[in-house]
Amino acid sequence: MVNPGDLCVALVAGEASGDILGAGLMRALKQHHPAVRFIGVGGPLMEAEGLLSKFPMERLSIMGLVEVLGRLRELLGRRKKLVAELIAERPDVFIGIDAPDFTLSIEFQLKQAGIRTAHYVSPSVWAWRQKRVLKIREGCDLMLTLFPFEAKFYEEKGVPVRFVGHTLADTIPLQADRTAARAEIGLPADSTIVALMPGSRGGEVGRLGTLFFETAERLLAARPDLHFVLPCANPARRAQIEALLQGRQLPLTLLDGQSHLALAACNAVLIASGTATLEGLLYKRPMVVAYRLAPLTYWILKRMVKSPYVSLPNLLAQRLLVPELIQGAATPEALASTLLPLLDDGATQTEGFDSIHRILRRDASNQAAEAVLSLIDGSLSR
């Protein structure tokens, strides 16, 4: 067991999702080892758990190639200084939480300096840029994965790995209360409700918003009893969506956030490929997945991506569990005709979802904490 004395854990998270995972891991570590102290970089949730953040996490939260290039000198400078400080302070372990472009290099340098390292949330190396696994193997003593298919990939590549499960699977109930969710957000109790989830980023909504609304109009023509709900990620997305709705007459309720309530309340969901598909799976809602990219981006990625599937439900099932309509295949007619049967019979999907939910429901934060403490103990081979 880890000695009862002071334990120092360094963590770096680069965005809000990492802040959530980091805070959960810190809470679990404190339960196992009350004397632990935390250093590194994190957001408000990690700071509330006791992290002394060396600079604001927001300085790492950058989207887009142009934005990264504009801040590259700052990012490299911060990373260099952070590595020097961590080598001087010599924590018992360093944990990079997601943000692989920033944290994997830190892990490599710290491991070279004799500090144990772990990475929490696998990059998508199983899908594209698979040679990155060589850098991970050199710099990471332990990979903590959210999904079992990721752990299998790392085992085959000779990287020490632990599948810990997903915190969302722990927090979302196995059976969501549809009636209570509808009452909370004022949706009709007796309607068939379709959730429309065209993404949380402006580019996604720009490419998918009109497509989803045209699909909804076709669904409504076939099923006049339908009602729609759309959770808006933030005020900017709400304004964008309201502009796209101008001139349309849809029985649609817009929500500010509350995506989990929308999923709990609906009968089925039309959804953009991304993390939200995992949430739809955990709420056991039949879904059709759609996505469109800029033509050049799609052309490039189609030649780089090795996976036969793009959506998490299919990656987790390792089969085509949910329909994926991508790029030119994503038309209003195709989406509507694919979704309509699921309004009355989505049992094949939801039975698969339930099985996956139970596999992912492993008390992830506690599993991750136990794995990290085992690494510190030296019981995991480096």
C-alpha cells in the first residue's frame, strides 16, 4: 500500500470535460488517501477539490487550427515552464487528462526524469494516426480508458492499460423517468417526442441545423402527433438556431442546456455524431446518427480513419447498432425514413444500449484512483 505520509499528485486538464473527470478522480483519491495534495492545471471543479492550479485552465481550451497557431508560442512556453516546475517538485505521479496534444509531451519528459505517468481518456489512436501509440508507449506508464475496445487496442500494442468505465454511465440511471422529465421541462405528457441534437458548436449547427429541421418537417407530415425538443448548448447556439427556424412552423421546444432532460423526455433522437451519442445510448433512446463535414475535411479524414464506424454506440457494440448517415447520405428524406420506424419499435437498439451501459458502469473515478495508487506502489510494470 501507498505510505500513509504526504502524497503529491500532479494533474493537467485542458477543458471542461477533463475538469469533471479530474475532480471525480481527486475525490476518489482523497477517500483512499486523505493526506494527498494536488498540483498542476485544472478548472474550477478541480480547484474546489484542492488543486493548486499553476495557471488558468482556459489558456489551454483552444478550438481550431488557426486559433492554436495564434497561441502556439504561449502554449509551448507554458508547457516548458510547467515541465521544469514538475521535475523540480517531483510528484509521485503525473496524470494527463485528455488534451493529448498538450499532455503527452509532458508525460514523455516527466517519465524520462523518473516520474511515473498516467493518461486518463485515450486519444482516438485506434481510429486514426495510429503511430501516436508509439509515443504513448514511450511516455505513459499507464493508460486509463473509458471504453473496453480502447483497452483491447492498447493491450495489443504493449501499453499498460486499465479500463475504468465512464463516469456518465455511473451518474445516468439505468432507467430514466420519462414522465418526470417531461413534467420538469413542460413537454406534453402524451405526445411522441423527438429530440433534435445537431451539435454544440457553431459549425456543426450550421451544417446540420437546416437538415434536421427539414427532416422534422417530413416526420411531422407522416406523424402529425409529433412534438420536438432541442437543447441549445449556449446562448450563441440558441440565437443561431432561432435564426435557422425563421419561417418554419414546427411544434418545437427549445431548451437552454438541459440536454439530459431532453434525452430523458424523448421517444427517439436525431443526433450529430459525437459525445452526445453516448448520452443518448445511456438514456436508452433509439437514435439515428447524422454528420456532415466540410468537403475537403471529409475527403482527408475518409482516407485517414481506420474505423468502420463513426458513432460511439457502434464502436462500443462493435457492430452497426445505430444507423449512421454521413455526408451525402444525410438527406432529409433518408433521415426521416430511417427514424420513423424507431418511434414505435426501437427495442433492438435499446436492448443493446442497456448491455453497454452495464459494462461501462464500473464506478469509474474509484477504479481510476485505485489504478493510480497501484502505479505509485510500483505494482504495475513500467
